[in-house]
Amino acid sequence: MEIKNLEISFNNLNPEQLVHASEMLKAMAHPLRIAILQELEKRQNMTVTEIFEALQVPQAVASHHLSILKNKGIVTCKREGKKIYYFIRMPELSQMLECISRCACQP
């Protein structure tokens, strides 16, 4: 599909922005990644240890999914001493997570 031929307006997003948005959505489109984002949204920032304990998954699995989210610019991290804290990069994603939660609860 050639993006420049789309006749739908996406708030004046250019083709590169549409591709970036699509890549972000693809990165988020995994049950564990959505769960990670929901945890981060609730607690603002968390270490890998806190994430894998909260979700009851192996540390390597949590790290792998965090890496995908980080590479697409959805989460970022900051170091405080020996700990690295992850957090959602854009507060606007909270609205998307709320929408996902509401839509998932529909019969």
C-alpha cells in the first residue's frame, strides 16, 4: 500500500509520521507489552525487577519486551545509582491505555 495515496486525513500527519505511528502501535500490540505499559502507567516508573515480579514473568522476558518498547520510543529509562527505572516516554499514551482497557472490557 502506498501511503501517499491515502485519501484519509490523519490530523495532517506526513507519511513518515504515519509509518512511525504504525511502528509504535505494532510494538505495543502484544499482551505482555500492554501489561507492562499498564503497570508503568499505574506506578509511573519501575525497575525491571519490579516489572517482572508484578507480572510474574521471567526477568529475561520482561527485559526483552522492555527493549522493544524502548527501541520504538514508547518507554525510556533513567539510572539512579545501580538501578535503572523505566517509564512511559509520552504521558499521552495513558489515554490510549485507558481506551484499550475500556474497549477490552466490552462484551
